[in-house]
Amino acid sequence: MTDQSNQNHKRDRRIIPVISMMSRGRLCFLIVMLMASSAVASSSDTNDPLSVPSAPLDQRPSGSINFCAIGDWGGWEWFPYFTYAQHETAIGMGRVAETLNSQFVVALGDNFYHSGVDKGDSYRFKRTFEDVYSPASLTKIPWYVIGGNHDHYGNITAQIAYSQDNPDGRWVFPSLYHSHSFAAPDGSFTIDLILIDTVDLCGNNEIQDEHAEGYFDPLPLKEKSDAREQWKWIEDQMKASTADYLLVGGHFPVYSACSHGPTETLIRHLKPLLQQYNAHYLSGHDHCMMHYEEEDVHFVLSGMGDECCYEAPSREHHLALNPEPSALKWLISKENKDLYQAIGGFTSFQATSQEMKIQYHDHRGNVLFTADPVPPRMKSGDKGDTFDQARQQEPQEVLA
Ligand SMILES: *[C@@H]1O[C@H](CO)[C@@H](O)[C@H](O)[C@H]1NC(C)=O
């Protein structure tokens, strides 16, 4: 597999010094987690039935591209540097990745709580990432990574540098924003994945304490000119894409009914691009999962890598920026998590030349929700000719 990711705009980020005090709540949590960690060892050999079709290794149809996406998975900053829910969710994702023969993982940011990493050889890479996502189905495949707000509190350059020296070679984070093209093994269709840095586009919340007032306030609206270079790159990438499925991934959501709510900058500036180019959007940030569909654009919120869930305190308020409330197809938040008994979660994608199936999974890997099938771009509009011509070109990244 050749990787011709766009190496763009590497830059150093100012480190915002953080003095994090261990609150009493966190201390209690640590104790509970240490007690629970004895259960961790035995949970990997559970035999819960998976409600996803079984496709053993080597028998997956060559006309498919399958992958998983996970956001907000970054453990925590105290020993043992992962959370119980994160560990369980990693096992569940390992099982689904194996069942689907997943070809890659998209990591949607907030990779290291609470303030990123400080240098390239940080023990956090081992304790929060390598040791936790250890099932073989997750170590043998690339992880396409972007940063979240918590990563930007630390040294994001160190996370980019880790792409060069991670032991399994799976950490692919060549620059703040990067894109990848995939072709089905039988050449029948292609996917373009454009990963963007939404902190650069929208700014960051300077309040880092989840329990402090203002933590869940909306981000201020930013002008496009504030991140002119990246916006131009995004539009160029989308315009140039000839893929059958065009996916954009970023940390901040466009829409969210959960605590952080929607991101106005992205509604104003990204949503029109998604509509124009018939693309779909993957995000994290809010510790919930939500499927949202507006004018043929699917919005996937997958922010449960570390925990379930934030509150969805006022759907009306947070969806106020959207004129079409029926666009909200499914949501798991603090209010209904008991129904699902979920402590974490992630999403899976199964694409063929006919359709792409998007599923939301709990920490065990069980399917909580399946979205309406997503048609390929060729079938959905007036751009068929262009795509057909462009399909003569060789895709950049061929999956074995
Ligand atoms: C950030 O990480 C990079 C890569 O490891 C390192 O070269 C740089 O010195 C770090 N910056 C700071 C301010 O620590």
C-alpha cells in the first residue's frame, strides 16, 4: 500500500501550560477504575453475539472497503493512563474490526487527555494508545489521526512526529490536516478521506476543566480568513475528488445535540462544501454518538472512545441552528444510555460500489443503530460524467 498523503503545513504550536489539579471526583474515579481493572483481564474472552455479518479474514468480498472510526478515546493523565471504558471499547472495536476485516481506523481527535503530549517519546503513546488498542485487528492496519482541542493544549507537533517512530507503523498523522484515497481491491470503487484540523479552523475553548462554568459554551464564530490556508486546501481537495464516496473527518462536530452543541463556524463554512460536493462528515468532541442527515449529507458523531456519555440538555437549543429537526436520526446521551447499557462506543463503515453502511456500536461491539444506506456519489446527482471520466485515473492508495 502506498501512502501519498498530503504533507501539508507542519507547524509548531505554542504550548499552553496547564496546571491540572486532581480533583476529589477524579481521585474517586481512579480508585473505582483500579478496582475495575481486575475485571479488564477477563472481559476480553467474552462471547457476546455480534450483530454484524461475519466475514472471516481472507473471505471478505474484494469489492468492499471497511473501516472503524473512534473519537475522544485519549485515556486520562493519571496512572494507568487509560480508562476502564476506553479499554473495553478497544476490545469491542477489535472484535468488529476483525469481523469486518477492517482496513483502517479513523481517529477523530482528543487522543491524549487532558492536555495532549509534551514530546515525541511520551510514555502516553505506549500507555494510552499502543497497549490499549492491542487486538491484532487494530495493530496491523493504519490509524489515520487528527488532533482535537485537548491535543492542541499540548505539543501537537510531538503527535505528528510519532508518525515516524511508532513501533507498529500504524500511526498516520503526517501533518495537521491530510487526505487519503482508497480503492477497493477489485477496483470497483474509491473512497477519498479528507482529515481536517477543526481547532485551527474554529479556535479552542481556553476553559479546560470539564466541571468549570463555560466548558460547554459554544465556540465563537470564526471568519474563513482566520484559517485561509486550510480552508483553501479543504476546498481544493473536495473539488479535485473523483471518488465514489467523499468523507471529511474533523474533531469538532458540525451538528451535535449533546453538551458542546453545534459548531457555528462549521455550519457556516463547511456544511455548504459538504452539500456542494456530496460529501459526508465524521466528528467527535461531544461524548455521545449521533446520526444526523440533512439534504443527503450524513453527519456522524462518534465521540465515545473514552466514556458514555455527556448530557443532551436541550436538543431544541442545540439544534436551533438547523431548520429541520427531523434530521436527527439517532442519539445516545446520558439520558438514554441505560437503555443501551453502553459505557463507550465507536462507529463502523462498510462500503461497496452499491452503498455504504454506517453502524454505531457500543463498547462490546454490538450494533446500537444502523443508518440509512449511503449511496455513492455517482448515483446521486448530476456529476456522473465527470466522475466517470475521472475514474480512468489511478487511485493513490490501493488496499491489499
Ligand atoms: C514538541 O515536540 C517536538 C517533537 O518531539 C519537539 O521537537 C519539540 O521540541 C517539542 N516542543 C516543545 C516546545 O517542547
